[in-house]
Amino acid sequence: MIISSSSDYREAARRRLPPFLFHYIDGGAYAEHTLRRNVDDLSDIALRQRVLKNVGDVDLTTTFFDEAVSMPVALAPVGLTGMYARRGEVQAAKAAEKKGIPLTLSTVSVCPIEEVQQAVNRPIWFQLYVLRDRGFMKNALERAWAAGIRKLVFTVDMPVPGARYRDAHSGMSGPNAAFRRILQAMTHPRWALDVGLGGRPHDLGNISAYRGEKTNLADYVGWLGQNFDPSIGWADLEWIRDFWKGPMIIKGILDPDEARDAVRFGADGIIVSNHGGRQLDGVLSSIRALPPIAEAVKGQLTILADSGVRSGLDVVRMIAQGADGVLIGRAFVYALAAAGQAGVENLLDLFQKEMRVAMTLTGAKSIAGISSDALVKS
């Protein structure tokens, strides 16, 4: 199969993965309107082609929280990444390090914090959910800091899990789910041998380290459902702000007022995100929510954005609409599932090439030079 874009990796992942895993990463909440909007609204933004602008040396480098990066991209936190390739979080971290960008490790990763950080020299970022079990949160923060991690991504848009209808149909959840997953693995022998057998243990490494017992896929949905905390408010985050001495980034902001709240709280950054369309279906796409947020808080903290990004062109669109950088989730997991570390490295190379073309043909020599002038005014 010829690979020339993230959509090619998506098709390769669909072929390789058992359906329950493919649909878990590919799907969204409810009827998936926001999932589609994330992609469609980005592609609908027209770039303004400008030629003869003497753009001979395009520079993609920038910084995230005083950390130099090769391009304004980070790998987003994605739960269960270790089920998509053998020790998947480790492979993704190695790819990110080789290409000069950060990986953000999910709370519900298969590989624990220590395993992933010890595999690379570049400090990863760590993502934490708001959970009822404050002991787990404190333990995770202590372990992350001890491992050398200094960037904390705090996800606030999941006080309750969204209803993901695909999961019940695919075998991720629903009646006889475990039996259906076994049957699917048997019909996908390449995945079964490489990841199903070779990628063990298949548990939630960070949670198991805290509980002192294995937390496997069968426990995943139940544990999360019991521990999400819909009663959380900004005041409840103060202990984390006081405890964590490094940069703290709030993920899941879609409203300008909440962006202002993040500034008042003392956050170092925000991530404009609707959780990839996996939470509240019907909300704005991230790219539509981004401009008023940027207008409200630009320059007061770092603005990152995710959801729907499938190419380097999308990265340029996000930055032109006010983001300082972008996180990619599904796109890198498709590549990881299809070809492991090499797939993620190649995907990031494609993003770089696409960004260079877009910047050259919109007249931007640097990331700081990307502005709304790169877009056609509607």
C-alpha cells in the first residue's frame, strides 16, 4: 500500500486492527456530528496563495514553554495507545524524540510513566484527568515528577464519559464484549501475534502501579466511570497548581470565558479541544472555537489546539486562526498501528513537508510569520 497521507495510514490501520480497536480510536460520541465537523471545518478554511514573496528559507522551529521543538506540533494524549502497536507509547515517544517534538502520555496509557520516560532522553509531557481518587492523582503527579517530567496537561472536559455508540457495536463494550474481542483478534493474526501476545502486559500501567494489581481492558470502562468527578470546579484545582512546579496546561477549553478563567487560575497554557468529538456531540469544532478564544487571551498564555488535524496544512490553518501550536491524536495512532515507530516518524515527515509547502505558498518564512493573512477572508 502506498502511503502519502494520514488518510492512507487510517486505511492501513483499519485493515490491520481488530474492529474494536479501530473503531475505538476512529469513532466519536453519539451521532459523531462534532467528529465530522472537526475535519470538515478545517478543510473548509481556504488558504490564501501568495507568490513571489521571496520565501527561500522556511523555518518551522518554535518553542513550547521554553522547550525547543522542530515544528509547532506535539503528540496528543491518547488512551490505550499501547494496544495499537507493541508497547505503543514507547514507540510513539521514540518517534517524537527523533523528530524533535513532545509526546504527551495519557493517564490511561498501557505503558506506565517510568517505562516510557526511561526509553527516551527527551522529557515527555504527562496528561492527568480530574478523578475522584485524589490519592491516585497525587501518586501520578509524584511519579511523573520523579521521572523527570515537567509539563502537565490537565484534562477538564471529561467529568463524565461521553456515549460512544460505536464501542457497543464493535466489541469494546456491550454484551459479550470480551468474547467478541477474542474472536476479532483471531481473525487479525498479525496484530494478535505482534501486539496481542508480544505486547503484554495489557493493563493500564499507571493505574496498576497505584492499585498494586493489574487493571486490564475489562476493568477500563468501569474504573473510569467510577472515578470521573463531575463536581470539580476551578477551586478544586488549586492544590494541583500549588503541588506541580512545572508548566500546567488546561485541556478542553471551548469558550472564551473559560479561557479567561484559565488565565486567572494561573495556567501556563490551554488546549482548545472538544476531545476529538468524543465527549459532547454537537459542540463547535475546535477550529471554530479557536478565534474568539485567541482574541480573548492571546499573549497571556500559550494557546494550543487539537481535534480534526490530519495534515500539515491543518497545522498552518490552526496557527493562522490564533493557535501557538497543535496536538495530533488520531493521525499518529493510525500511523503507529500501521507501521509502529517508523510510521509515526514518516507521518511527522509528511506534516513537515506539507507545512513547508503551505508556508511557502502563503508567504510565511517562520511560525511567527503565520497570521490571518494566510487565509482567504470570507
